[in-house]
Amino acid sequence: MRDTRSGQHPDLNRRALLKNASMIIPTTLVAVQTAHALDDPAKLAEPKKTVEKQPEAPVVSPNELEIDRRMATITAQFGEHLTPDQAKAVRGDVSANYFRAKRLRAVTLNDFDGPFTAFQPFRQELPKVGSDRPLSTVIAAKPMALNDDLAFATVADLAAGLRTGQFTAVDLAKFYLARLEKYGPKLNCIATLTTETAMRQAEASDKRFKAGTPLGILDGIPFGAKDLLSAKGYPTSNGCAPYVKRVVDVDSTVIKRLTDAGSVLVAKLAMVECAGGLGYRQANASAFGPGLTPYNVKHWSGGSSSGSGSAVGAGLVPFAIGSETWGSISTPASYCGVTGLRPTYGRVSRYGAFALSYTLDKIGPMARSVEDAVHVLKTIAGTDPEDGSTANQAWTGSDLKPGHRFKLAILKDGVAKSQPAVKANFERALEIFRKVADVVEIDMPSGPFADVLLTILAAESASAFEELVDSGLVRQVTAPEDKIGGYADKTVPAVDFVRAQRLRGPLCKAFDTYLAPYDAVLTVPTAQTAYPIDRDFGSPFTNKSLGGPGNLCGTPSLILPSGLDEAGLPTSIQMDTRAYGEMVLARLGHYYQSQTKWHQQRPDLTKI
């Protein structure tokens, strides 16, 4: 504790820690030492002295002793930087990790269940270029002009405009760069504009169009990438103030695949620092300021793919790349009124992306429509020799017959306690799906999904951010809670991490069995619309979600705009399905967007 008389930090060196630890030695050990002293005749010969009775030492539980031990490790290394309030907060995190692992130790394990890390050995043969990334047909466009309407056009419409000569790729890149320069700072959504690269790539696209040899549908289409994806010649900050000038001179696989397909990188997009891995609790947890939804700049755009959500929502890029470990695509897609697609774990390479959790991170598109998102996903998917977790699996659902009647599930009381507008728009969407689907109500899946996910996340993020924390650079990040958020995770024992990975396998099998009877489960990604930026997170509304099981087990999900609330903020629905079922979700999502216009809604940018 801080010495309130002097205002100085206490002596937190090893000697002081040992001295403090000696004061909580169990009383049984003291009794044994006393008994040994009585065996010494010299001691017995000493005259008896009147000993003042001392108050009994408080009994300390084994749980508290273990938490004390872990805290001692933290204070020995970082204590001089902790205020009493911060130390209390860190102890709370340590306690949460400890009791979470204790709950997992109570779960029965089969002796033959090994750690489940979804790692694929280097034995698969790389597919030929494009063989697992089919391209869509470009349809001739109606007359188009470079104006605000064009900013919200679909990828297919933009591609048709390029092919029919209504504008060039250079014109299109300049158009979106100008929008980024005008509106990006107002939304805090830009990390770096990549103007030089964009012009070079757009010029190359125009040469192909002139020669009559364009690439696929994404040729000449601008895009933005979350700033945890490295791009040659530009900083990759991971949203962190200490890294805003860090240049990693390599293209991540996702960016390389998009640019190889002719896409034009116009911006690295802002994000929550460390992808939210340090435990942020408020919107201002980014080196670039709080991400803002274009529907109301007094409200958050969601995290951690905050810039990707607001840039697509405001029509500053036709599509963007985000990533999700737990909610980082679904939340900004919901708050910014865009379509988000979280792919199956291993569908998209993570090479060149700074990790939050090595076995939980997924990279996916955020776009204007389901069709756009699928174009992007098919371009970036596939095996990668640089990422051993990637798998070249079939696109389940791509062969669904016309007229197929779907079977959907909803969660019992899933939206009962959500914001009224979120609930009303969910129920309205459900009525649309009932035209093509039978709908049943089911319970949440049983099992310690959240405890397993959070234990894995704590251990893997401690490794991912080890240099940031140990070097002291973590004290330069923005959010106060993030400055100390990495300490507790460093004390998660390896045995707890391995146990969580052993439990993961049976849970994934159980979750697949749970999903198997249905084409998809329909929920909402968030219980309320975008948070105000002037307060910490916390809501009177709740919802039931498959975000925990889905992210732990690496299954895909699709987020679709479903309307607006009374304040004009977007609401969304979410669909989850079995692993590799992205095309099932795409079929359902395309049907929904053919029956509604919510994906075409746009914010009034004159108000920002």
C-alpha cells in the first residue's frame, strides 16, 4: 500500500516481499517450530517468563495464499509502477483467472483428450491460384458518377463501372482517398493513408483494363485494412501509441492476396489498442482516439475493428478487413450498420497479422452487402505455407438447391432483455426468414465455453504482449486499465492453459452436435445500439449469444443490418452455423438482403 504519510511508494523489493510473506506463515508451522524448541534441555532450564498473549493470526485460505503468491510475482516485477488502486484492480484480474481455472479443474476430462489447438501440419498441397477462390460474373452497369451515391455502391457495381469505362481505377482511388481525408479524422478511423501504394496499384489496374486483361471482380476496387495487418512501407501500430511509427516491411498474406487480385489498398484503419487484449472498458482505448459510428459521432463504432466498421459504414471504402477473437467483427458491424463475416478458423491465413490469441483469432471482411463480403472472403481464403493453421476445406452449402427450405433455430429468451428496438427488429427479421425456413426454439449449449475461452485467451495474449508488458511500453498505451491489463495474465500457469485446450476438443465436438440439426442459429450480436463515448461500458440490456462457443470452436457467423433504433442508430442480427458453412450463411443473408433495404441505409455525414 502507499505510505500516506510520506506520499511515497512502499519498498517493494524482494526482501520486503519475503518479510511480508513471513507474516502469513500458517500457525501450524509455528506450532511445530515451538515443539522443536521444547526438545532442547537448555530451553527448558530457562526461567519462565510472563508472555503477553498475542492476538491470533487471521486464517488465510489456500485460495487467498495462491492469489497472494501470484500477486507477489507481479509486484516483484512491476510493483514500483502500480498505485494502490491499480494493484487492487490487478489482484481482481488475478483472482478471476484463478477461480476460472479452478472451475475448469472440476470438469471431468477423458484421459485421452489431448490439447486442442487446431494446428494443421505442413502436409497439404497448395491449390492452384484461384481454384478455391471462385470469382463472380461482372454485370454491365447503369450510368454512374463519382458522387456520394457511388461511395455506397456495391463491389459488383463498381467493378462494372470500371469495365465499362465510366471511371478509371485511378479516379476511383482518388475519390475514396478524398473521402477518407475529409471524413476519416472526424470518425477517428484512419491509422495511415496509403496514397503512394494506392496510386501505383490503381495505375496497374488501369493498364490491365486498357489491355482487356482485368483480373477478378476486385480488380481496381479500393479497400482498407485493420492496422494489425502489416503492409510494406507503412506503420503497423496494432492500435498502440508506442507502435504508431513501427514499420514491418512485409505484406500480410491477406493484403497480398487482395492486391494480387487487383484490389487497391487506400488506408490502414484504426483499431482498439492490442485488439482489446488488455481489457479496455471505454471507447478511448486507441492511439487514434475513440472510434465513432458515422450514425452519431457521440457514440462508439465498436471494437476492436473500430476503424473498419466506421469506414465502411460512412462509405469511405467499399470494403475493409477486420479481425475477431470474440466480438471484434460483430460489434463494429452492428454499431456501424454494415455486413460482417467472421470465417471459420483456418479459412483465412493470419500470417502478417499481429496476434491477440494464436488459436482464437479470425480475419474476415466487413462490407456493404453479403455479396460483397463473399467476393472478398473467396479472394483471401485458402491454405498458406506461412500459417500452419490454414485448411483448404470445401465451401459447405455452395451446392444448396433452389427452393431449399431452411431450418433455423433461435435461443430461448435470447432477446427478451435486449433494448426494445433491438428486440423488435430481430422479431421483424425473423418473420422474413419464416417465409423460407422452419424456426424452432432451443436452449443455449451447455458447457464451460466462456471459462475455457478466457483461460486460453489470457495465456496466449500474455505471450503475444510479453515484450510490450515487460519492456514497460505498456504504460504508454491510452486506456488507464490497459496500462495494467497485461499483468494478471502473466501468472496463468501452463497447466491451466493446457487443461483448457484439452477441454476445448470435447466442447467443439459438442457444439458441432448442437448446431448440426439446423442450417443456422439466429441471434443478435449486441443487446443494445452503440454506446455513448463519454462513459465506460455497461448496459441495462442483455442478450443470449453464441459468440463465446462460436469463437472458441472457430465456427463462422454473419452479421446483417436489421434497422435503426429510435435515435437513428443501427441494429443487427447474427447467424451462426457449423464450421466451413460460410456459403449457407451467404445464401440466408442474400435472401434477407433481397427482401430488405437495411444494408443500403446510409448515415447523414453532414452531421459529423
